[in-house]
Amino acid sequence: MTAADVTTSGKLKAMARDSVKTVIAASMIGTAIEFYDFYAYGTAAANYFPKVFFGDTTNPTVALLASLLTFAIAFIARPLGSLVFGHFGDRMGRKTTLVVSLLTMGVATFLIGCLPTYNQWGVMAVAVLCLCRFVQGIGLGGEWSGAALVATENAPEDKRALYGSFPELGAPIGFFLSNGTYFLLEAFNDDDAMLAWGWRVPFLLSAILVIVGLVVRVQMEETPIFRLAQEQKKVVKSPLTEVFKKSWKQVLQATFLVAVTYTLFYTLATWSLAWGTKTTEQGGGSLGFSKQEYLLMLMVAVCVFAAFIVISCVNADKFGRKRVIVISSCCLVAFALLFPFLLDGNLVGQRNFFTNMVFLCVGFALMGTAFGPIGAFLPELFDANVRYSGSGIGYNLAAIVGAAFVPTIATWLSHNWGVHSVGLYLGVMAVCCLVAVLSCKETKNVDFTK
């Protein structure tokens, strides 16, 4: 270690930083809202929007596909959001940028819950829905990377992956809250009430999460590594130019590292909900579950998701990021080939809770293993002065590659080619992740201040 490195390390340790509780809250709340909002929308798009916004379509499968296409709009907008917020995050700091991105995301989500239906506004209702979804995506584009940096740039060197699990744990929390809200609504209301007003409740309640998040983030400190970069005059005027000029390979690696986790999540949480609860004519697999039953199974399985995020991050700090993700990718290939047998109604019959829970629990365990180390691995691929932009662009491009059209593609594949084609689709994405991680260098011991 050089004298300059010793001086830098000393300055970093001497800088004021947030408590662990503040770091956990500030980094976790954004991802929790992200997954709450997106899963609330995914559930509504799969179950209610086909009738609320596309009720003039006589073919139920066409209405479902059209509804799920609106789900993709926010994912397409996210890279644009990462360009905008990444630029300001690397120029002005993590704190201010995260506050603005959270507010943008929150307002758009709340407004979705206030929209008139197709019967009230016609095509204009669909157009405004798409606009709100686009703005939601812009806000989300700056969210994850900033939250990951708040966690990892405040972490001890030997616990970056563990600290990186804080924003990742927001995913199962948001998922659980969204699912729990729908579960309670389904328990106390019939289908007519859910179509009339019940679907709006999760979107309106998101305002509570946003307010809590804003309070926490306004009070937090700027990260010590960004303040050190400012002090050492390392902040660049055009982070985006720097990223695409020097770190384009890392952007591609980050994209395919994350893409499979999105594909897996929305296969498990959105597509499988429709497959398990709808008839063949409605685009499902005739497995015979009610929405309430399936939501309860998902809520149990998401606890497995949370546990494996922490387990994988502890292992990533101990054995390295690459080893953990390589193992998870190989396991995902095997899972992709085998899980269709668990969801084949001709083999397992109707309402087979055991096989469905095996599918969900194993899938979410692998999801947690693959998703957990990403919170540290992606930021570690980039230099400190372009870290917000680089990790954000890679993460949000992954949202397009891995998630934007997953419910639509999986619904089309399963309706036309059967559930086994969905497994092949997931398997291809797992292989892409494996290739990406093998091309990366191990970052466990990288100097995070540079």
C-alpha cells in the first residue's frame, strides 16, 4: 500500500457517516418501493387491467397480452432514467439524486391508483396509464444504483456484500407488502369489488412508503466515498461519456448478470400467478388455484427469497462474488429444465400445493442466491466517479432484457407451446448470466475508493 493509499484510507475512516440503521433504512426503502410498485402493477396487469382498461376486447388472451404490454413500458423508460439520474448522482451526489428519484417514482405510482377506467375515458385512460407507467420507470431508473451505493460506500471493506444485501432485501419486503395487500383485499372483497375499486388500493397506499422514504433520505449524510472524490477533485463533468468510453464492457457484463434475476422473478411472481389461477381459455394452465391461495403461497415463498439473499451475501464476502453467482447460474439452468414438470397440470393434477410450493420455494431460493451479491458486485465493476451511472445503466438495461416482456412472452409461449417452452426461455437467460459472470474479474478485494 502506497503512502497516498494510507492517507486516503485515513481520511475515509475519519469522515462522518450514517449509522448502520440509517444506511439500512435509506438503501432498503427505495428497493422495497420499487418492487412493491412493480409487483402491484404486475398483479393488476395480470388480473384486473384486462377488464378495467381493455374490456372492449372480446378475446381474454388478447386482453391479457395487451395489459401485460403496458407492464413493459416502465422497463423501457428505466435506462433513460438511469442516464439522467446517474449523471446527477455522479456529479451532485447520491443523497439529492435519490430523494428526487423516489419522489418521481412515488407520484407516478399514486396517480395510477386515481385513473379513470376505459368505460369512463376510453382510449385516453389507456394513454394516461402508459404515461404514468413511463414516468414511474424514469424515477425507478435512478433508484437501485443510488441505494446500492448508499449501502456499499458506507460499508467496511470486508462486509460490502453484506451491506449490499440491504437494498436487495427491499425486494422481498416490497413483494410481501404488495402481495399482502392484494391477499387481504381478495379475502374481504369479491371480483366485482376488486374490479370497481379494490385494484386501486395498493397504488394509493404506496404514498405511505414514499413519505417514509423521503423522511429517511432527507436526513441522511452524503456517502463518505463520494465526499472523498469531491475533496480529491475526481468528480467528472460528464460521467456518461466516461462510462461509455472506458467502461462499456462492464455495462454489458452488468446487464446480463442481472437480467436472469428479473426473468426469474417475473416468471415466479407474475406469469405463474396467471398460469396457476386461470383456465386454459384465459391463458392459464388450469391448475385450479384461486388468486387468494396463490398469493398466500407466494408470500410464504418470498420469505425463502429474503433468507437466501442474506446467505448468498455472507458467502460472497467469504468466498467471492463470482463463485456464488456461477453456482447459482448453473443451478438455474437445471431448474429451468425441470420446473415445467411441477406446473404441468396433466402430470400433477389440479390444486397440487406440494409441487407448486416446491416450484416457488426452489425458484425464490435461487433468485435470492443470484440477486443478493449483485448489490456489491455491480458497483465494484466501476470506478467511484462513474459508479452511479455505470451500475445504474447496466441494472436498468437488464430490466429491458430480462423483465420488460417476460410476462407477455411467457404467457404467449405457454399458451402456444406449453409450459416447457417457458423453462427453455429461462434457461437461455441463465446461460447468458453464466457467460457474463465468467468474463468478469473477482471484485471481492478491489479498492472501492478509486
